[in-house]
Amino acid sequence: MSTPIFPNYIDGAWVEGPTFENRNPADTSEVVGLHGKGSAEDIQRAADAAQSALPTWSAMSGPARGALLYKIADILDRKFEQISADMTREEGKTLPEAKGEVRRSINIFRYFAGEGSRMAGVMAPSERDRVHMFALRKPVGVVGLITPWNFPSAIPAWKLAPALICGNTVVMKPASAAPLSAWRIIEACHEAGVPKGVVNFVGGSGGTLGAAIVNAKPIKAISFTGSCEIGNWIHTEASKRHLRIQLEMGGKNPTIVLADADFGSAVENCVNATFFSTGQKCTATSRVIVEEGIYDKFVAAVVERTKKLKVGNGMQAGIDIGPCVDEGQMDTVLRYIEIGRKEAGEPLTGGHRLTGGDYDKGYFVEPTVFANVTEDMVIAREEIFGPVMAILKARDFQHAMQLANGSDFGLSASLQTTNLSRMFEYIYGIEAGLVTVNLPSAGVEYQLPFGGSKDSSFGPKEQGPAALEFYSDHKTVYIKY
Ligand code: NAD
Ligand code: MN
């Protein structure tokens, strides 16, 4: 069977041209597909097409745009099994995790489809006699969406759906390591009958296309999810043109475990949040901060539980953890493990690339636990984005909070406790945008605002009603009658 080709999509047409390979990180002999490798000119054509499509699309009624979003969701739902399997093959996460993500993408489209019939503006009474005033929502214009590989369907969905329902037109640039999941959404837009030019999709190197997106005249706003390095670059460049920007970037998320916590579920939540999806979630836990009284017992239990995790090809039943997404990511993880060895000593479990048999076909790393980590160490400060847990010891709750907040990042955080008073102290005091209690630090829903604080994020939040703040503007109207 020949390798399938997934071309770029500009102005309602599939574009022939150069391609790049999308490989399966669990079995690198498998090329999942060949994807369109766009140029800066393609971005310009896409942005121009989006500009031309804007007047008609933005003039369409909200409910009519919503009807198209429902259709997109239905198409994705019909292809649910295929799209989920594609995701496991291109990104490496396990099939159940991929299914969870595709289900979420479908729900996101339905949620924002409904928003088309609400799109609430603001109405307020005037101080003046016989004046009626209100503010309605209008689209921002052409928006650029730049997405990472780790949630290759949900992140494109949670940017595209609110962008479209608000009446914007779009140029999307997916991550090269896992572009197929986003491509499936674009395919669904095409099949649903979204008018030409409204959605454009250009894959290829971020280095080339990023600058083209930031500089394309029609583009008025950019929503980016990815690394701090690239996000900060976009911030600087996009500000020169006064673009509206939304940046979701890295994290070093803590889970605090207090001595009064339900011990078993605290262990489970820490292992789940650190290792599932191979630690490649922006909201993954990478620092576990444990109160002194239970420290030794907790470390022992976490190590025992971690050793039971099954690493392998995520298409197989019973596998807990798949590979790193590509060789570069695996090398980064292994490099941090070496740094950890020097700083904190030999890990209590893991610490190596997995080799032999089918492992040799992919980028598999053992789930790794470092204990006796202190706040100054590199493995306690820098984002690793892999299956590595750093455990720190806290004297008490106050010390744990101090350690947790002692980071430049502030994406997610978790507390394991049964103490109501400490729970509220934590909720108000923790410096993070996504805060959980007695749950893993990862695992969010689309109905509420999503995003971090401090260096993790910039601009309005994504998802839930907050998404409208980025993808629409207010127009304020005063009428004398
Ligand atoms: P990345 O920054 O390397 O890439 C993200 C996207 O930006 C890709 O599409 C890439 O091609 C593109 N890009 C690369 N160079 C560019 C440039 N100069 N201009 C414009 N775009 C460019 O990140 P990644 O490796 O794909 O993803 C992992 C990172 O994403 C981690 O740091 C993780 O924490 C972060 N992340 C954050 C969230 C969040 O919501 N905060 C969610 C998921 C991932
Ligand atoms: Mn891939």
C-alpha cells in the first residue's frame, strides 16, 4: 500500500506540492503519511483567502455558523475510531487516551456550536434619558492558529471552534510531529461545507511559516500553544504589528501531598499526572512535594506503583505509556535524566531508554523517579516534558506552598489533602491558572477557562466562555429614541 498524502488546504482546495514524513514514534519503520510542506507564499495565499472569505462568513448568523460546527462534530464522530487510531500512530499516546482526546474535540465543536445561538454581548441602563445602549460582539478578523503535537486534535479544536463561531476566518499551522489529527478536523470542515477560504491549513517548518504568519498583513490575531521559547519570540514580533495574541506555554507543575491525604489516591494521582501520555501534557505533574511525616512511605509507594506501569506501543491493549513523540524529545528527556543523576543521585526506578525487541523500533523511555530533589536543582526548575518525576520534601504545608510557588511557571497545580482549611489556603495562595484538589494536575474540561499564570501564559484564557474574549471584540452602541 502506498503512503497516503495529506495535502495543505488553501481557499477551499487541496494543494499539491512538496511533502514531509509523519512517522510513528512507537514504530519508526511506519510512515503514517506524507504531509504538505508549505512555504511562506502558501501562508500569504492562505491569509489572503481568509481575508476574502471574511465578509460573507462574519455576516452569516451565529446559529447558521453553529449548524456547520454541529456538522463538523458529527463527521468527526462518524470517523471516531479511525481518527483515534491515527492519533496513536502519529503521536504515540495510548489508544484509550487518543479516544478520550477525540471525544473531547467532538464535544468542543458541539459546545461552541451552541455558542452561536448565545454570543452574549452586554446591555446596561444609560444615565441619560431615552438612550438605549448595548455592546455586541464582532469578530477580530483573520486569525492565525499555531498548535503543538502533544494534544494534536484537542488544541486545534479548542482554537478553531471558537474562532469560527465568532465569525473569524483562519490560517492554521499544525505541529510537524503530529499533523494528521488536525488535518482530520480540516477535512471535516471541508466535508461539512464550510465556505472556501474560511479555514486554511498549512503544514511545514515552524521556523519558515512562523515568521510568515506573524508578518502576513491580513492576520489580526495569533493564538499559539507550545514552548516558551517560540511563544516569547511570537510575543516580541507580533507586538510590532499590535496583533492580538494568546500564548499557552510551558509548565513545571507541582502536586503537593499532605500527611492527611488519602494515601492510596494520592499515589495514584501523582503517578497518573506524571507519567500518562508519557509526561507530555502541559498540565502534567513534574514536581511532587511531600510532607515530611509521610515522605519515606510515599516515595516507596510511588516507586512500587511506577514499576508496574507497562510501556509499549499504545495500539496494544494493556499499555499504560507510549513512546516520546520523536527522537529529539527522547534525547531531551535522557539528557535531563543525566542531569538528575548528577544532582540527586541514581533514580529509584527507571532512568534509561528501553531497548530490545519491539522497543528498538521506537523512542521509549522508562518512567523515572528521582527522590531527594531540592528546589535549586535543574530537574526541579526546568520543564522536561517526559516521564520524569522529581520528589521534594516539605517540612509542613507552608513550606510546601513556598516550594510549589517557587517557579517562574504557573500552569497547573494539585493538592492532595482531606483538610478543608488547607485546601482553601491553597486555592487562594497557589500561583497557577488551573488548580485541582484530590485529582491529578492534568485532566481539564472544555466548559471552563483554560490557561496558566506567570511565565506559562499570556493573554486571555482559552476554552469555555473565556474563549470569546480572545476571538471577538465588543462594538458599543448608543441610541437616542
Ligand atoms: P514548539 O514551541 O516547538 O512548537 C509549537 C508550534 O510552534 C509548532 O507548530 C511549531 O512548528 C511552531 N513553531 C516553531 N517555530 C516557530 C516560529 N519561529 N514561529 C511560529 N511558530 C513556530 O512546542 P512543541 O514542542 O510542539 O510542544 C511542546 C511545548 O508545548 C511544551 O513546552 C508544552 O509545555 C507546551 N504546551 C503548552 C500547553 C498549554 O496549554 N500551556 C499545551 C500543550 C503544550
Ligand atoms: Mn509523528
